[in-house]
Amino acid sequence: MVNDMTKGRPMKLILTFCIPMLMGNIIQQLYNMVDSIVVGRFVGVDAFAGVSSTGSLTFLVIGFVMGLTSGFSIKVAQSFGAGDYKEMRKYIANALYLSGAFAVVLTALTVLFTRPLLRVMQTPENIIDYAYDYIIILFAGISVTILYNILASILRAVGDSKTPLIFLGVAAMVNIVLDLLFVISFNMGVKGVGYATIIAQIVSAVLGIIYIKKRYYILHIQMDELRMDLEKCKELAYIGVPMALQYSITAVGTIILQFAVNSLGSATVAAVGAATKVQSFAILPMETWGLAVATYAGQNFGAREYNRIRDGVNKSLVLGVVYSVFIYVIIAVFGGYISLLFIKKEEIAILGDVVRFLRISGAFYPTLAVLFVVRNVLQGLGYSMITILAGVSELIARAVIAIVFVRIFGYDAVILAGPVAWICADMIVIITYIVKQNDLRRICIEQSDVVKVCDTI
């Protein structure tokens, strides 16, 4: 069901749109957690460390895919908000062409260079085979990942965040069942969880195709809309590629940091891996809220409802900061218990490092909440080049800490790498938003005689 976010109370619209997305992302995180739990419990701590060590490399590629497809959907959201459905379908057709091209290129590059990258990252010898066996399967299935993400992004662009939730729910059940079957019954080790993930994604992609074909006539592309339009491809790439690079540039900084973490030994790798799993789950609502705001901003920008954008953003910032404080208290108190899902209670030193990571890093969650909201609203407005600059600032921050400070301060420097990167990115996106907000105010005043006076922006 489509959801027009250009009319009605902003917070109610964003919240209604966000909740299914959040539930879907929680489900996705849960079945990713199941992968780690099954590996940690039934294969061993080295296998868990191996799978955990691939997190930054996986984020480099999968994050690129998510950013790319989310960027493509911005033009879809803007066309939908403007009520130009024919133009919207043309953007969808060209987004599919571009997605296919990126799938071919990314699959070839990742399959060829995965092991050399693991070597360059100085992955410890006792875990490198586990890392490779797991991640190469994920990379071989990138085309399926791209297909699901572009379908889900298109549905969210027209305001439907519920349907992708259903697909993810089915995929999660498939993934969990196959994890247990492949690892415990078939003794496939880390390869088993890799295959389970890809098969689950295939299921969700197929469901997406079937549902759109049967239910979403507004998205059915007509013959005259199928033509590849280089100008539209250029417009899509102008937004999608910077958003993808923003994810990947951030991931490069994380890879550099992982290089430093690997140098501290497999026990530290396991601690950082477990802490990152817990933290990823804790910050998920903030991240999802930001994505919802991007769609809200995109639709209202297309409808020229500039006054609604600032209203929604300001309230979203307040809610994001309130949540960040709440979740910090939760993980500061219970983070150690949650990490027992991944690390056995006998690993006392590792568990202590996990708790320290969560308590120090979590104190900076308000800065991350602001980053998620402001960065995503800029993307929704089409200012995606700024995300590259913000991503570069995060990359530089993490690289400097990894190269200079980890060797001096060790694990504590690793913990502070994320917060320092968030603050650096915040400074860029906040200043940009203030400038662009003034631009929108000027446009609104100029159009007040044909639209309406926007006295709140």
C-alpha cells in the first residue's frame, strides 16, 4: 500500500512508516545474530572471530549496495511525491538497469580480491580460513542482495514499509532453520551460515517480485517506459553513487581500523566483534529513523512542501537524542549479559573488553542520532555529494586513530574511533543542513505567491 507523506502530521507519518522498517531491520539483525550465535556456540571462538573479522569488509560491499539502491529510490520518492507516476516508472526501469550492471561488476571484483584483502588486513592465521569461507559465499551472491534491496527501496519510496517487513520475516525463518540444519546436522561450519544467508535472500527477492507483479499496478512498467534513458541514469547515479560511496568510504575507515584490531590478536577481534554486534542492534532504531526521514524529506521535496521538512526534521532530532540516552543506559547495564549470546562465560577477559567498549562508545550515541537524521534528510533532498565529504571525514578519523593511536593506547583507541568519526561527520552535515535550510526558506518565499507562505521555515 502506497503512503503519501506530503499530507498529515509529520511525526505520525514518519513513525507509522518507520515502525515496519524497524521491525524488518530488527529481524534482519536477529538472523545475522543467529549466524554469529550458531558459529560461536557450535563451531568455536576462532570461527566466531573469523566471521566477526569480516564485518568491515562485508560492510564495504553490502553497504555500497544499500547506499546505491537507497539513492536510486530518492528519485522514485520525489516523482511519487510530485504525482508523476509515469516519470516514476521510468526511473524505476533505469534503476533496475544500473543495478544489474553494478551486480556484475561487484561480483567479479569481490570474488577476485577477497582473500588478498584479508591478507592485507593482517587477519590472524588461525581465523583467516574461517573468514574467507564465510565471506566469499556472501560476495558470490551479491546479485541477489542487490535485487532484494532495489525492490525493497522502491516499495519504501512509495511509502510501503510493511511489505518488505513480511518478506524479511519469511527470510529470517528460512535463514534460522538452515543455519541450524547446515551447521549442526550437516557439519558445514561457517560455510553453512553463508549458504543459509544467500538462500534466505533469494526467498525474499522472489517474494518481492511476485508481490509487485500481483499487487502494485502503479509500479508496472509499460513498454514505452522500458527504454534506457542515459539522462535518467545520470540523475540516478548522481544520487545513488555518492550515497553508496558514503557507506563504502566509511567502511574503508572501518577496514583500516580492523587492520589495527587484527594486530592486537584474535581475542581482541572476538571482543570487538561481539561488542559491535550488540551496538549494531542498539543503534538500529536510530539508523532506521534516519532512513524514514529520508523518504519523508524526498516526498515533501518533490511536492514542494518545504515547510513540512523542517518541522519533521526538528522533531526527529529530539526523538533520536532521547532514544540514544535511553538505549545507552540499557546497554551500559545489560550489555555484558547480552554478549553472552556470542561469547562463552568462561572467556572472562573478552567479556570485560566487550563491556568497556559498550560503556565508552555508548556515551556518544546522541552525536550518532543527530548524524543519522541530518545526513539522511540531506540525501532525501538530493544533496548526496555532501555524504561523500562526511564519509571522507569519518574515514580520515578512523585511519588516523588506527595508524597512530592504536599502537600507543591499544584497545581504548579502538573504542574511541567510532565516536570521533561520528563527531567529525556531524560537523559537516550540520553546517550543510543549516545552509541548505536557508536555501529552502528562500525558495519558499519566492514561490509563496503560487504555493503558500511558509512562515515556519
